[in-house]
Amino acid sequence: MERPAGCLPGLSGSLRNQIQSNLWLSPSLMSQSAEFAAPAPGHDRRILATAIAGALAMAIAMGLGRFFYTPVLPAMMAGLGLGPAEAGWIASANYVGYLLGAILAAYGWAEGIERKVALSGLVATALLLLAMGVSSNFVVLAAIRFLAGLASAFVMIFTSAIVLSHGLAAGKPWVQSSHFGGVGVGISLSAIMFGLIILADGGWRMAWIMAAVLAFASLAVVNRYLPQGVVRTGPARKEPPLTWTPALLALTIAYGIFGFGYIVTATFLVAIVRDGGGSSLFEAGVWLATGIAAAPSVAYWLPAVRRAGLVNVFAIGCLVEALGVAASVLVPLPAGPIIGGMLLGGTFIMVTAFGLQIGRQLATESPRRALALMTAAFGTGQIFGPVVAGYLADWTGTYTWASLAAAAGLLASSAIVLVFCKPRAA
């Protein structure tokens, strides 16, 4: 929650204290926030409307603005004569924009105007989706994707600040899961739409244009139901300098490697289907399976957290995702890409979320600083992943070695966390 998730890497004042410190809390911990507000008549309906607005905002910004590039990519490559390396550079431009947006959001300039910034980002996302449908030049496409990454970061950060603060204050733990589940909802809706366009013999340009139409339609709902501002409680507290423990350093490295490992398949999965001889309709089906698995992923991993702990679940998630990434290229069609898509969708949002929560636990005095640096590491991995994979695919003529390199990265991330980040008995 296109971090296919993220964090709030540095909002200012009490907003940062409240939202960043509680962004990835489990339901059992978030339930403690019930003390902030007592239910009022119509309160549950307002929280439901807020959750819907948040999920739709994530669907637009991440499911469409960030990840719609994946299902459309094979047709774009064929129509514009792009090679894997060029496709990788265009993808990486989006992740550069996202990282820059996260950094810019850290300076507190949006304090009090979070809703305006979020809605502006959604409008920009819809317009940039439209621009992709009428552009052909490599540099222009990369610039559009860069701006789309910037916009999606603003939407992700400031919409999450609003929605999660209301869910936290109301003591509604399901708001967190539904909000980030919007990423999977957006992926699923875009896959269905893309399949319908294929059946109607529409091209890749029409796909981008229809994605823009879908984004504008969803934007109307978000504009209607997104609350006016953030619920603020408690005074601001300045964090001390971050203390780098071996465990926190290892986690940050592992988190960056995870960013590299997941994004290769998240970018090229549908291109892998095309390269293996799959039909365009099957490409849409694989992406649909990815979205369906992603939508409830945070929620259905929470019982495992209660039983095994965050570190073990993070490591298991990386392992499961590595199996999916490898299966996407080693298991023949149709099973391989479907397995890959479902395992990717079922893990990437969860690992992103729980990794940040581990970071909070390892940096209890300076959680915002830790999350910001972890986000930077994650973003750097995302930037390099598509470029490296694109060049490997150009060099070898297949996505196999690029995917296996990504799987190896995921295995390394899992191993690093298990070895260096396990809680030690007193």
C-alpha cells in the first residue's frame, strides 16, 4: 500500500505522534483507543463511511495510480516497442516519485490541510492516468509515472493520517485492515476492467483512459465521505536521536531487500504471463487473483501474529512470497503465474505493514525516525528492483533469472530478520 504498501514517514506535531505511533497496531492494541471517544448516535455509520472513503482513496492512488502499470505493461511494450530495460526504468520512475513524496511529507507543511492535499493528490492521479493513455515518448511516460508516484505518496500518507486517526479514536480496529485492503480492491477492480476492455477489443490506451474514468468516479465518493481533518489527541513530543541497535540496522537492511524482492514480480508478473504465451484475458485473470488475495491480507495474517509474533510472521511472509515469485517463472502456465500472483498478493501488504511495526518495537523512543529510514530503505529497493530485473531480462531473454534473484532477496530478508531481530529472553 503500492506499499502494493508505506508508512507515515514524518508528519508534524501531535499528528505524527498519534498516527505514526499507531499506524500498524494490531486490533488487540488498537482496541485500547476506545477510551478516546464514546459512541454517539450515527457514529458507526460515520466510521463506516470514513473507512469506505479511505479504502477507495487507496484503491485510486495505489491500486490504479501505482499498480495499474503492471497489467497494461505487456500491451504497452508491444505497442510502443519497449524492451524490459525501458519498462523497468519507467516503473522505477514511479518509485522515485513515491520516495520523494514520502520525504516531502515529512516536513509538516500539510499540518491542518491534510484533506486538501489528499484530494489534490487523487485528482492528480486521475489526470496522470489519463495522460498515460495519450502519451508515447519514453521520457514523457517516465515523467508521468514519476509524478504519479509523488501523488500516490501524498494520498497514502495524508489519507491514512485522517482515516486511521478516526478509526483509532473510535476504537474500531477493523478500519486499519479495510483501509489498506483498498490496495487489493483497486487491483481487483482494475483487473476486471482490463479484462472487459480486452473482451471489447480495446487497446492499452483505452485501458489507461478507463482507469482515469474509474478514478474520477471513485474520487466523487471520497470527496463526499472523507472527514474534514485528523483527530488530534495529546501534546507533541520531540523524539531523541535514533539509536542504531544491531537488530534495527538488520531490520532496515532486510526491509530494503524486501522492497527489491517484491517489486520485481509486482511489476513484471503480467509480462511474465505474456512471455510464457498466456492470453490477454488470462493476464487479467492473474492480476485479479493477485488483488483478491491482497485485499484481506492484513486481516487474515493477524491471528498468526498473535500466535507466532511479528518477527516470525514477517519471515514467513517473505518465505511464502519467495515461493510465489519462483513459482511464477518455474511452474508452467497456467498454474505458475496464478500461484505467484496469489502468494504475492497475500503477503506484500502484510510484510510491509508488520515490518514497520517491528521497527516501532525496536525503536520505542524514536519510532518516527526509524519508520522514516525504513521507508527510505524500502523505497530504494523498489527503485533498483525493476531496473535490475529489466536489464537481466534483456540480457537473458527471459524473466526467470530476474525473478529468481528477487526470490533470493526475499529469502535473504527472511533469514536476516530471523537471525538478528528475534526477541531475546531477559
